[in-house]
Amino acid sequence: MAAKKGKNEPPRPIIVKKITVVEGGHHGGAWKVAYADFVTAMMAFFLLLWILGATTEKQRKGIADYFTPTLVKNKELSAGSGAGLLGGSSLTDADDYPHRAGQTGTKTLTIPRDATGGAKEGGSKVKRTMRAKEAIKQKLQTTERLRQLAKQVRLVDTTLGVRIDLVDDADFSMFRLGTTVLTPEASELIGVIADAVGPDQGQLTIRGHTDALPYKPGTYGNNWSLSAGRAESTRQELLRDGIAEDRFKRIEGVADRELLIPSDPQDPRNRRISITLLD
């Protein structure tokens, strides 16, 4: 029989045992930070590609000039620091920053000589259509008669090229009423256009438009056939003026479906011929 503990015996010490449980297979969250940085960098890269493809040369100049002053070393007056946001040099200009072994280079972007794009991007095809546009303007100012007819001509820059609209009004008509026969004034205007675009090798499309005036009951014909016939008459006149047959890509008639004056379908200005010099 064990002896009884004395009343004055000190209490035994209490021992607390702590156990740390470590889960297997856990590697922390550092990879998430690295992945987030990678995704951010890719987003910035694709944004850069989009900006280069969606902006004009003038806009890229402004973007380049906005960021260039942050460089530690830059050439004098090249960063646009004194010329404002849209001043300074272009992304495609040769730079004079220090290069290894004395080499020179360009700023991040090179555009091929024959690239197509916006009207100010420097491609040879774009310059070609712009030259034709200027030639038409100059030829329409050579005589008093042509200066009077110039008001019937509208030059419009489109995504396909330069569109030349020959527009009727209350005092002028490209064709004799209800026919595909060109008036002498219209033949004169088409001759001017042929002279201007003749040296160019770009293809042409011709589109005929009519107003919405209905035909008299019992009259043979309709605005569809009339608009297409007038486009063909214009093509024949251009052929007689020296434009090669293989330069015509498409001719079509759209009747009154693409009105110039939608608020008044019977307005004579809806009657027109559109000749597009393609880029």
C-alpha cells in the first residue's frame, strides 16, 4: 500500500506539448504573383500591337513624343518636349541615340515601302491615289468651263481608295432624262477624270445611282436597269478616253438604295455616278 502524500508536498509541474501540423504539397503563393506579372505583360504587349495597327502616322508621332522625354538620354529637339503632344519626331524616323559599335538604327517600328494603310502612312499605293486626287483638282481649274463643272464633282477618301462622285442637280444632268446617253458636259467631266487617273495603274469600280422618281405606268424599264446601264455607259466613255479594259474591277447599279439625300429621295442630287480608284 502506497504511502499517502503529505499535505505540504508541492504540486507537480504541468507540461503543455504543442504540435505543428504541416500540410503536404503546399508551395506558397509566389507563383501567383509571377503569373499575374506575365499576364499583365502580355496584355500590355497586345495593347501595343493594337495601337500600332489602329492609329495613323500622326497619332503615333504624338504617342512617341509623349513617352520619349522620359529617356535619360535623348537627342536635342527630337522628343517633342518643346513642340507639344503632337510635335517631335516619328516612330519611323532614324534616331541618333548611342548604339553599340557606333551603329545607327530606328525607333522600334519599320513600315514597308509598299504597305497599305491610312492616307498618311506613307505607302506607295496610298500616295498613288492621292496623286490622282490632286491631279483631278488641278485639271478642273484649267479652264473657266471646267471650273463651272467642278461643283458637280466630289472627291471622297474611303477605306477602298478615292471615290469620285459626279452628281446631278437642278441645273445639271449627267444623262439625258430616263436614258443612258451621256450629256456633252458629262463626257467632258469623264474626260478630265480619265486624264487624271490614266497614268495610274490602280483598278476602278463604277457604281450608278438614281433618284426615287417612279417610271410612268406602261413604261418599259426600272431604276435598277437604268443605274446599271449608266454605269456601263460611263465605263465605255472611259475606255474611249484611253483607260485600259483590264483596269475595271466592277461596275454595278444600285438604283435608289444608296441615296445622297435620304430626307428627299426624289432630289436630283441622288442621281450620280461614283468612280472609285482603288488603293
